[in-house]
Amino acid sequence: MDDLKIELGYALLPLVNSPDGTDRLTEQIKALRHSLAAEMGFVMPAVRILDNVQLDANGYVIKIKEVEAGSGKVWTGQYMVMDPGDGQVKLPGTHTTEPTFGLPATWVDAGAKEEATLKGYTVVDAATVLSTHLTELLKYNMAELLSYGEVQKLLKELPKEQAELLKDLVPSLITVSGIQRVLQILLAERVSIRDLATILEGIADGIGSSRNPVTLAEHVRARLSRQICAQHNSPGGYLPLIAMSAKWEQAFAESIVGQGEERQLAMQPSKLSEFITLVREKFEDAAREGEAPVLVTSAGIRPFVRGIVERFRAQTPVVSQSEIHSRARL
């Protein structure tokens, strides 16, 4: 069973075995694996590329664990042109939508590439379109791709001092699969697991009060506050944020039922849809001003707020007050 697979229509085979000997797609995938390892802290599985005669000639399908995760169409020898302002491109070509984010795009012949660049449009080739789509799908499904074997490999490579801490934790207090679950929870919210030493310290810190991976992940996030703030800093060097009001904090706190590990959110549907509408409006206003803020809430309700927000705005980070580093500019 392949963890990652790209199936190509026959017209896309030049992306892999081009006549001039430059395998653009394989080179880009190699670079992508390298950058994801540096950014997120684990090496993604190898990607198998094969042809599929049942696909449309210019079609491709990306599969994760044999299940289709995304698909699209690209044209080799042509360029995809997009207007940075999200409008339709004023050039002759095939009007379509960009497969990763669904934005309006146009495929133009190689001869129109220069004109498109001069007009200030974004111009990308077929291999880049496909590898961008793969990148986003990987970031979205990273937690699923972090296998037990990969976690063992990461733990084996720890420096000597941190290996001592690991001995104190495994197997007496937590199993390797318990650590895997904590790492998956972090990756699901695009938190890098590169600083494994700090993550293990966070687990050691929280394991006395709970063995629930969700609770342990919250402990770890507080330890990674500097990294989390840096990740969401704006180009201006400050952390843009939208904070939940005391009214909404209270509404969420009062809607949590159950004790300890059995806690869950039981909010009225009408109240939930009011919250969803408000979050949408505030974040769309911020986007129009060129900001990409984080949603700030208190630590006790953060996992529940995130559970709601990820359903309609998966890319919106939800951070607790304990994850905001003391030196962050807000």
C-alpha cells in the first residue's frame, strides 16, 4: 500500500520523463520533501508516480493511503496565469480554476508568458501547479502520514541528554503510540514537531495530571509558545490577533459537559451558527486589510473552539492565552 501516490494522464508523462532529461516534477517533489522536513520536523513518505490510462489525458489524481485526496488538470508546455487580485486574466487561453485553492486561472501558450509577466500576473508551469497542490494536501493530511515507525525513528535520533528524558517517560508513563498521538494532534494544526526535545518536556510536565493526548498536546503547545507566535507573525514583526469576548468565553465554558477526559461541547445549534457567522465576518474583514490573524481564547476551551472553527475555516489558527509568548508584539 502506497502512502503517497500521484497518477498521471498520458499527456502529463513529459513532466516525469521529459525529452530534454529534466524531470521537473521529480525534482520539485525532492525539494518539497526537503523543505517539509526542515519546516515541520518529519520526513514525508516517498511519492510513487505512475500513469493511469483511465484518467483524462491532462488529468492527475493525488492519493493518500490509496484514497483520492485531490485531483486537477494541467497542460504541459503551457503556463497557468493568475491575477493576484483574484480577477479573471485578460489574455486569450483556457479559462479554468486553479486546483489547489479554486481561484480563477487561465492556461496560456508559452508565447504569451512574457506578456503575462509584464502585466503583473502570477505565472506558473504545470509541474509547479501539481507540486503546489501536493504541498497543500500534505500539510492538510500530515497527521495521518506520521506513522508509528517514523515516530520511533525520530525518537532514536534524539541527542544523548534528551534520550535520558525519553527513558524516564517510555514505557512507564507513556507509550510510543501515545507520543505519536500527541505529535499527530500538533501536526493536525500545522504546529511543527521539529523541536522534539521541548515537546517531550511538555509531555513530562503534563503526564502527572493527565494521560489524555489532547490534554498533553495543550501542555506542549504552551511550551512551544515562542515557536507558535513566530509562525503566525505578520511581515511587520507583530502577532495580529482577534480575541474572543468575555461573553463568548463564558458561553463556551458553560456549554462544556462531562468530567475530565469525557468533556465535550454541547452548545445550542443557533448559538453555534451565530459564533460561526461572527468568526467568518471578523476574519474576512481582517483579510481585506491584508492581515492573517490568530483567534485567541482561554486555555480551558481552546480545543473545543478549534473543533468548531476547523470545520469551516481549517486554515484559521486558534491559540490560547498561555501560548502567547511574553515577548510577542501584539
